Amino acid sequence: MRADWIAVDWGTSNLRAWAMGADGSALAEASSGDGMAGLAREAFEGALLSLVGTWLGEDATTVIACGMVGSRQGWAEAPYRAVPCAPAGGAVRVETRDPRLAMHILPGLKQMDPPDVMRGEETQVAGFLACEPDFEGALCLPGTHSKWVEAAGGRVAAFRTVMTGEIFALLSKSSVLRHSVGATMGAGFEATVDEALAAPEAVPAHLFALRAGDLLSDVAPEDARARLSGLLIGAELAAMAGRWRGRPVALIGASGLAALYARALDVAGVSAHMADGTACTLDGLRAAHAEIAP
Amino acid sequence: MRADWIAVDWGTSNLRAWAMGADGSALAEASSGDGMAGLAREAFEGALLSLVGTWLGEDATTVIACGMVGSRQGWAEAPYRAVPCAPAGGAVRVETRDPRLAMHILPGLKQMDPPDVMRGEETQVAGFLACEPDFEGALCLPGTHSKWVEAAGGRVAAFRTVMTGEIFALLSKSSVLRHSVGATMGAGFEATVDEALAAPEAVPAHLFALRAGDLLSDVAPEDARARLSGLLIGAELAAMAGRWRGRPVALIGASGLAALYARALDVAGVSAHMADGTACTLDGLRAAHAEIAP
């Protein structure tokens, strides 16, 4: 099987590639744990070849990659483009030793004030807006670092990053709360989101109560997890209220976490449009391909 | 040198003892790293004897200890007393193999709604109130877990714990911010406290900007540390505003962190009364001694 071109999502810890047909359909998919963080600069080409080598013909095949592969610590730096701008564009051509690769890396986006950066999510935003060109409102991409994008006229007007996922992991695994927070979600998520939205300034005072509640009255660890999640996601929504309140909201992401954000937004009276994260990534890479090799 | 009685502050990671004279003065001091966390139950007595053995006579010497030594994982559990109550009292007599020790452990305090606990700080509060019996207002004890105590009529009416110190350590050492946060404090602390007090709900959205500001415009790591500290302490003050706003405030603690909290309160227009943490601990243990061995 020979790919017409190859789409690549190359993040910090994973490498994922699709063999694309001339009609834009994904013919095959492959993935490995060869993320950016584990590779020295000279190892990227080999990691890619070992995953997609069988899809290559004798002539050069166009490869388009998004994600941390384009960071300063990646294969080759694809400098951030400044918002406001269209979410996709500015692919950087990277030289390879193997002539069968015509390698391109997509840049991330930067915002100078307040300072912010993204790398990889811009391609999902591009994919979403390629399908919904008239969308005007807030795009939320939940993750270790959630991204909140203000979209208008097919462009990214502004964005913010909130570290909720990373803070949740640190508090639930590495803080004193680890003794009281279980591995699965119990009850109380919605009620806690409501509490956090009503008084976001009080959230810092509610965290230790998850530990004390366990010591004093045996709160179930599953419920402590639901409450911790509700407090942190509720605080994130409160911080981003100016972006989503009274506006259309779309959630782009993997089902589990995006579904949790949808439940939280529902508490705030917002019914979010749901978009699959992988589908948006592929659509964004397709849009980049149409620009590079029309 | 023979102690009339022995005062002990026995925390999670440290053991500190004073040989006390009959007039209540501290004649000698000793400390070790034999904190509660590193000791099995049967090892506490030996750890204490190795530190204070030379201060003992042939008859039993009264020893009074506060802190995590009285937790379920400590030498012997001294069950929490429920607020509202006087900060000191309820010492638990602990049997020892060595007849020269008349060992007592002071209990911590608990609050059922909202759930909260403290162990060790109640003795500092007792010491402060022994010296300032008419104080009515907020006592703040900064630390890994800051305690905010509502004091009235010489009693603890209520209290809350805020995990600011632990969250600061996790974010500055274990999150993505570790790449951008330096080891010493630079400029911007007061301005960031002001920002957090004015819009505490926005604090979650400001954290990642410390990383992005470094990537995009080389913010000095010392200034990133000052801003992170200002954001988190500012958010803590905002969460506790109902306790300190328009009321007398006293800060009990070690000089560095308490001084930082004093600067933060100053931004909010509050001039806090400063009390030395060790002096308060000793005064609290003296008050407990007066009750146990009058």
C-alpha cells in the first residue's frame, strides 16, 4: 500500500501517522511511543521511517506534521505565528537524508499580550473551522493544558491556556490530597462546579477540605476525586467566563475529558457543540496539504 | 544541667526540644531530623531520649509535646478537639518504658463544617493568645498549609486551611513552570498580589503565562517566581477576605514566609501584627505546662 501523502500528529509523548489517499481519506494508521521528548534531533527521521516506511514509493511523498515536533527541542523549529491570524499556514520544509520524504512541519501560534503559546492545537482549530467556517465563539480544547480560543471570521482572534489538567494530576498524585482522592470518579461533580462558578475566589479554601473530610468523616475517595475535578474545572470556567458566556461554545477533544467539560458547561447553562479531536487533527492536516500540494 | 520540665515541638520532619527552668525560661535547646514521618511507633521514645537524655534526673520529668507526634501515625494518637474551643488543653498522658519520662502529647483541633484539621498550630495560637488575651480577629499561620484562625474571647471560633505553600512547591518544582521559575525572588510580587486581589477568579488563567512569557520574551526567572508567589498568595488572601478584611490581623511564623504574607496584606491595606513562631510555640507549651503541672 502506497500513500498519496502522509499526515502526522507528533506530540511530546506519542507519534501518530496516517497514510492518506488521493481523495483525502485515511487508508491506514500507525502509532508509536516515539514522542518528541524521547528523541534527539538526529533520531526523528529514523523514528518516522520506521513507522511509515512501508507506505513510501520511489518518488518523494509529502509528509505534513503538527505538534511538538516543531518546537525548539523537536526535529526542526517551526517558529510560532502571531495571532490574530488564520489557524493554519506557514509550514516549514525540513531537509531529510532519505529522498523519499518531502517533510513539512506546521508552526504553532503565539500571543504576545497576555503571553501564550500553543503547538498542535492550532491544527485542530484549523480542522474545526474548515468544517464550520462560519463559527464565531469560543473553542475549548481540554487537556493537560486546556486551550480556549476566540474564533471569528475563520481566524484565531486570541487564546488562553489554563493548566487545569496538570494541576489536577499534581494535586491528586503528589500532594497531601493523594491519600484521599480515588482513581475513579464518584458523585458531586456538578454540585462542585456550581459551587466554584458561584464563588470562584473561594476555591483555594476548599481543596484541603477534601483531605480533612476524609479524616473526619470518611468521605469516599471517588467522591473526593469528583469534587477535586469539579473545583478545578469550575475555577477554569470562571476564569474563562468572558470568553464563553452568552456565546456559542465548541469542545474539541478526546471523549472522556471533553465529556466532563460538557457536563461542567451544562451546569453553567451552556450546551456545547462537541467535535472529535482526532477528526479535527486530520481535517487540519488535510487543509494544510491542500495549501502545500494543491 | 537538669531540666525542670521539657518542651517539645515534634513535627512531620523535625524534632525540637527545650530544657525548661522552673521559672519558665528555656535553658537549652536541641533538635534533630527525627520527625514523625521517619519513625515507627516504637522508635519515638528512643528518638526523644537520644535528644534530651542528658537533661533528665532520677525522678520523672514532665515532657509536653505538640505536633504530628500526636497523629494516628505518630507516637500515640491525641484525638482532635472540636472548635469552637480554647486553643490548648486535653493533653494525653503516654506511657513510657523509661520511668524518667512523664510524657504528655497535646491534641490538634478539628472543625466539622467545613471540614478542617490542624495539629501543632493550635499550640502557637494558644501561645499568642496567652500573651494577647484580648485579641479579636484573624490569625494567619503561613506554611506548607496556611492556617487562618478566627479568634475571639481567647478561643478559636473557626479556622480554614489553604494549601498555598504545597501548591507553590508543586508548580515551581514539578510542573511545566519549573523551566521558567527561578530559585530566588525578583520583582513584581506586590503588583501580582494586587492583580489577584482585584480579580481572583482570573488567577487560573495567569499561571501558564509565566511559561509563555519566558518563551516569548525572556522574562527573568526571579521575576516569574515573584509573580507565581504573588498570584498564589493573592488568591489565598482573596479566599480568606471575609476573615481579615476590616479586622485586626496577626501573622505567626518564621520570618521569611510571614514577611511575604505581611507584604501581601500591606497591598490590601492591612498592617499585620507580627509574632515569632518559635516564641508562640514555647508560650503555648508553657501554658499547657501550667495546666498539667501547676
